[in-house]
Amino acid sequence: MTDATPAPPPATAPAPAVPAAPVERRGYGALWRTTLRELLYLLIAFPIALAGFGVTVGLFSAGVGTLITIVIGLVLIIAALYVSRGFGAVDLALLEFAGRPRIPRPDWLDDRARTGFTGWLRASLGNGHYWLYLLHVMLVDFIVATITWSITITWISVALGGLTGWIWGLLFPGGGDEWFFSEWLADANGWAAPENPWLVDTIVFFVLGAVFLALLPFVTRGLTQLHWLIARGMLGAWRSDALEREVRTLAESRGAAISAEGQSLRRLERDIHDGPQQRLVRLQMDLAAAERQLVADPEKAKALISEARQQSKDALEELRALSRGFAPPILLDRGLVAALESAAVRNPIPTRLIDELAPGTALPQEIERNAYFVASEALANAVKHSGATDIELRVSLSDDGRWLDVFVADNGDGGAQSVAGHGLAGLEERLRGLGGTLSVSSPVGGPTLVSARLPL
């Protein structure tokens, strides 16, 4: 078949109200929830950064050194760019694991990459994101990871050493030449030496370890946040990327709208030429023949006039049918649902309309017109190509209320495909021009589901 669909899923009951999410806890206790993940990130970030530093420096320096051969040099430099991209992606994933907000990824290849090897080469070497990733992996991340790893190791060592030092002192007592911090401090300031310097040192180190442990969440959060800020600036997408995507989308939508309009006009021209125009030509010929026979053979003239009246009636019906394909009066007078009900009743294949729009839903007139056109075209395709005996037409709003969804499902033979210049391709162009989408599920043997989504 070409344009039908498996019956859309049955209407579901409204989902039960979801209770409001509890307010996220903030404060010292909340910091501990991600401390372990942040600590793991800080500990493994350094060996990863060290590996990235070694690989990228080796590849890039070798590439620069062999640039005189051009081919080998370019291969090594591009390899360095791609390796740095991989290490950067790993760092972004680890930051998300550590609880930091997701950083939008950049667009790696533009339209030039689709023009062949040279286009891909220019798209790779000319993309600033690759070079920023290389700078991040080859220099910035290595330096920052080294510093944060050193601070983390030192902080944990002091915290754990202070809290557990008394255990090791009891298990492994020192000799008579053991050094005590409290004795050294007393001698340096002329104070009286403590009677039990080991106990004094143990208490001081235990308190120091407890303080370091209490401050650990702030340290891990701060160091992880430093990595995240650097990654957001060097590894994330730029605002200009989103602007370029928007410009490309608008340009594609404009081109799609122009193409769809052109196809619609050509189709209208073909339908008028093949239908009403031919009948009007026949009508003119019948009237001319009747005029010639009016005196000589009134009965034959009467028959010709009767045939001409039938031709005019058929031409009028065809013109009305063509007008219904664009904006039937019922659509303008009573709205989309009434127009779809009329289309379902007129359809040669039994068609059920399922209206899931809330009563009184007001839709923009242009959206209603295009939704009707999409539904009419999908029904026409199902009639022509599907071999179906049952069609279901459904219209609804998306959960967020921003989209109008139109589904046409049939139990036909399936195998519907989008072919340039034909029904489904025309619908895709029209919807793309509106900023909407069209999806078709039509396995061989059926059923077929055509799903259209129009932005409100």
C-alpha cells in the first residue's frame, strides 16, 4: 500500500495527577550525597588526563614534524583532533557522573562534510571545537587535573591520617627517639613540655583530621566545579551553534514550503486539466453541435443539450471536489473536526474518526487547513494504494499542548514509501515547511500508520 496506517493506539485515560516533586534539599547534608562520586571523579581524572596528554602531544608533535610530507602530517594531526575529542567526551561523561549539569555537545561536522573527502577534511580542520578540545586535553586539563588531584590526595591523607593515627600509634609504638609535634612546639616557644606528648599529638591530629573530613564535601564540590566550568567553556557547544542550526532549519523550512507550494500548484493544474477543463471543452463542443442541429434536427439538438447539461454538472462536482482538497466550506464554517467527519463519511473505505480534542479547542485557521489537507491526502493514498477495508482517523493534542497530532491508520497491504513527487513526499515537504514532522510505519503486509505533527 502507499499511504495508510495500522490503527493508532487506543485512546488512553488521562494520567493521574503526579504529586509535586519535593523541594531539593540544599545545605551541608545535601553536599554529601555527591561527595563520593566527586571524589572518584577527581581521583580518576588525573590518570585519564595524563593518558590524553601523552597521546595527543605525541600525535600532534609527530604530525607537525611530518607536515612536510603533507599526507602523513595531516593524518597524524587529524588523529590528534579525534583522540582529543574522545578524551573530551569522556571528561564530559564523568562530570555528569559526578553530578554536574549536562553540558551541551557541539556540532562536529557541518554540511561541507557531505561533499566528499575534501569537504570532510575542511569541516574537520575548520571546526574550532576540535582545536579547543585539543588545547583542553593537551594542556589545560592536564594542568588542572594535576593540581586538583594533588589537593584531593593531600586532603584525604590528612583527614584519614588524623582520624586513624592513634590506631597506628597503638599498634606500632615508636622507640625512644620518636618525634612529637607537641614537644617541638613547646621547645620552639619556651613552653613546658607535655607529660604525655603522644596523647597530645593524637588529640590534635584527630581534631585536624575531623576538620578536614568535615570540609571534604566543600573541597570536592569546588574542585569538581572548577573542572566543570573549564569544560563548559572549552568542550561545550557555543551559542552561535544553536543560532546556525536555527538558521539552517529556517532555510530548510522555507525551501520545503516553497517546494510544497509548487507541487500543490502543479497538482492543481494537472487535476484541472485532466478533469473540469476536459469536461468544459466537451461541453463547448456539444453546445456547438446542438446549435448546428437546432433547426435541422431538433430532437438530436435536444439530446446534445441534455448531454451538455450533464457535462456541466460533472464539471461543477469536480470543481467542488478540488476546492474541498484546499479549504472546504465546512472547514471554514464549523472547524476541523466537522470537516474531518465529512471527509470520513465521503471516503469510499469505511473510516472511523476519533476526536481526542477537548470540547471548544480553538486552533489557528492555517493549522486547521493544513491538518485537513494532510488527513485528506492520507485518506486518498489509502484508498488508491492500500487495499484496506477499514481506516481509523484520529486527531489530538500533544501532552504539552504545543502540537496537533493527526493519525491515519489502515489495515491494508502496507509497503507505503515516500517517493519524490508523490503523496507522502508532498506531505513531508508541506509539514517541514510548517515546522512539523511526518512519520510513516508501513511494514509489508500492513498495517500502515501515518502520523503527522503540526506545531501550534
